[in-house]
Amino acid sequence: DKGNHRHFMAKEIHEQPEVVSHTLASFIDMVGETIRLPENLPFDWAALSRVTISACGTASFAGMIAKYWFERYARLPVEVDIASEFRYREAPLDKGGLSIFVSQSGETADTLAALRYCKEQGQHTLAIVNVPTSTIAREASVMVRTLAGPEIGVASTKAFTCQLAALAGLAIGAGKARGVLSAEEESELVHALIEAPRLMAEALRLEHEIETFSRDLAKAKDVLYLGRGTSFPLSLEGALKLKEISYIHAEGYAAGELKHGPIALIDETMPVVVIAPFDTIFEKTVSNMQEVAARGGRIILMTDEAGAAAAAMTTLKTIILPSMPTILTPLVYSIPIQLLAYHTAVIIGTDVDQPRNLAKSVTVE
Ligand code: M6R
């Protein structure tokens, strides 16, 4: 049932404040503002020297974002792999180490094969899944559920933000267990997470404005997405979302990579979506943005009030989000990313929920 929405994807985008809130409630102690890690974990966070994350598509971008969190909040090195590469690479893994698998369906063939490889290598396995009865959920030693509810649209939206919520919780919990975060720092981060659904709801209110930007995007042949830090994997997700439902060619890049190649693509016909919340690396992203502007690139900037003021460029189209703690930006900026792709596809008239050549669950390699 699509409710009042034209597509399942639209419905699922709008459900995010609610389902992210459910997912958060499943592992946050709201009174104490602490993380409740899954009980009886077969490993000790403090004893781990690294974590491996394997997943495909959008789930792998959630894994890439989590890498920044585990490294920052738990000082735990993370390797993120695309499952189809990882499964054949014969990666050396320490016995007793931890491998995390992220999958909405829990049936993705490559992710399942990666899980089986890790088990053979004596790794502890933790799966973040949306379907609790799935093969990956059953075969992993620990299951963490995302409570996104059934996701029908082939383009993943609410499963992604719920994966981010779960991974943020694990990273904070790991940071506390490893003695990296104090009780005060833990509660500060948990407090921030609790704010996510409200901020996501605020971002949804920008839909009309984003739709007008989509009209411009719908005419493009190619679109570039740029970001730094956790906004880099989010730029990969933005590009994937746009290409899979609108069939416009799009690429995501780490903003700092611009001058190592992709800047050659920039001309007056090239929309460039810049994801740049006003954070410690904002200035760096802005200087990349100026390089784009100098070459006539048409910029759509996603930022907050402080970022818009600091960017001080008049030629921009700007989507202004509320300001928020850094840990929340991937969760909240996902909304304009998804809405931009969605409205572009609707304007073009593609089959948004069932894009050509794609299956919701990729059970063959
Ligand atoms: O079910 P999974 O999370 O394992 O699926 C992984 C990818 O196939 C999936 O995220 C795919 O990239 C989506 N179509 C992206 O919107």
C-alpha cells in the first residue's frame, strides 16, 4: 500500500523519521542516554585490533560511513569491502576478529559468500539486516536488526538510514567498551542520535524546493557528487540513487580527488552536487567548489546556514538544512539526496519503483 504517495519510494523516504526512531529505540537507553549493545557478544570490543565490513551497493556505502565512525569514536581500524571483491580475494583475517555484514534483504549472494568465508577463517560475524528470517541473519553469529519495515522500492532509502543508525550505535557502544569515549561523551553522542528523526522530518519539509532543483538535473547527461569525510560515501550513494532510478550518468567523488581527474569533465552543462555541512573540513570542500565554479560548473550545494554564509558564493543553488552534530549529517543529508534523485526520475518519467534491469534482492552473483 503506497498510502497517499505516488510511489513506494516516496512513501519509504517519508517513513524515515519513524523507522529510524524505532531502530534507535531498539538499542538506546533513552533515560540513561547510553547504548545497549547486543547481549552475550562472543567477542570483546576492547580486544579487537580491526574490523572488516562487507556489503554491496547502498549497504556498502553505509559500511564506508561506519568506517569513519568506528575509527573516530572507537579508535578501531576498519576495512570496508565490496562483498563481490572480498569473497575472492583470500583476505588474511585474524582468528577471533570481527567481520560485519550489512544487508537489507539478508539474501545478497556475494554478501552471504563473504560471511561464509569469514566464518571459515574463524571470524566472529555480526550481520546488520532488515529481514530477520533471512539467510545472512541466520548464519551470522550475532544479528542486529534494522527496523525499517518492508522496503519495496528497488532503490534503497529507509533501509540505508536505518543501517546508518545501527552502525552509529555500534560505533559509539564500541567506543565506550574500548574506553575511548567517556560516559559523558557517550551520552552526548547518544543525545545527538535521539535528535535524528526530528531533523530528518525537518529535511523532508524541503521537498518542494528540492523538486524545483530536480527540473534542472533532469536535463543533464552527467552529474557529479562531491563530499569529504562521511559526505564522501554519501556522495557515492547520491550518484548511485540518481543513476539507478533516472538513468542519468552520475559519479560520486571525494572532493579532494577533483583535481586528480574529474575536474576535466566540468563545463557549463555539468551539474555538481556538493554535500558540505559546516564542519571541520568545510573550508576544504568550499575550495574544491570554487574550482568547479571557476570552470562554469553548475553547483547545487547542500549545507546549513553557517555553511551558506561562509561559502559566500552567489551563483549557487543552495539547499539549507538545519545545523546538527557531525555524527548526524549522513542520516539527515540522505533525505535531500534521495528526494533529488526521486523527483528527477519522476520528471523524466522512469519506472521509479522498478527501474530497468534491476532486482530488489540480488541472490545470484
Ligand atoms: O539487500 P542488500 O542490502 O544486501 O542489497 C544490496 C544492494 O543490492 C542494494 O543496496 C542496491 O545497491 C540498491 N538497489 C541500491 O539502491
